[in-house]
Amino acid sequence: MLSNLLKFTQNPQKRPPPHNCPTGFTQELFCEGGGVKFVEKIITESLVYAKEIRIFTTMLGHKSSISKVLDILIENKIQNFCSTEFHQGNTTRWGIAWNGKKKNHTTQTISVIL
């Protein structure tokens, strides 16, 4: 059994792909215009479905995308939004959530840190 295990680990053709490599179809992994353009499409659709869906969210892989997406929200007169960071090991991702309601200044925001 040990010899079979050694054969598996020594043969790169039988080695499974790394966990951090993309494992989807190209049309699922890439959007013309990049991630910001993809989120812009979601924001546009969120204006149509604002009465049916309460909260819209997205996760970004590049810090430089945050300000661009926030600008798009403001351009679309979306006032009620927030952003956060997710840290897992050496990887950081950024999340943005929004809804179509007017900003309510009387409610409190609660942040949970896990």
C-alpha cells in the first residue's frame, strides 16, 4: 500500500490540481471588462429587482475595485451600502452589500467580527 501511495505522489500526471487554481469554464471565470464591469451589471439589475430582493452582495478580489464599485453605486443614486474585508490566511477579499431603500439615519449598524 505504501508503494502505491508513493507512486501517486511521485507522478505529477496523477496529482490533483492545487486548491487555488480556477476550476470553471472560461465563460464562468472571466467577464469582458473585468470584475468591476460584472458588478456594474449586477448593480444595474439590482435597480430593477429592488422591490423583490432586499440585499445585494458581491465579493471583489482586488482592492482597487472597491472605490470604482462604490462610485458606480453613488452614480446610480444607491445610498444604502456598506463594505467589509474578509481575511483567510494571506488572502484578502472585499465585500460590498447594498439595497435600493433610502438611507435610514435612525437605524444602528451592527458589525460582527468572527
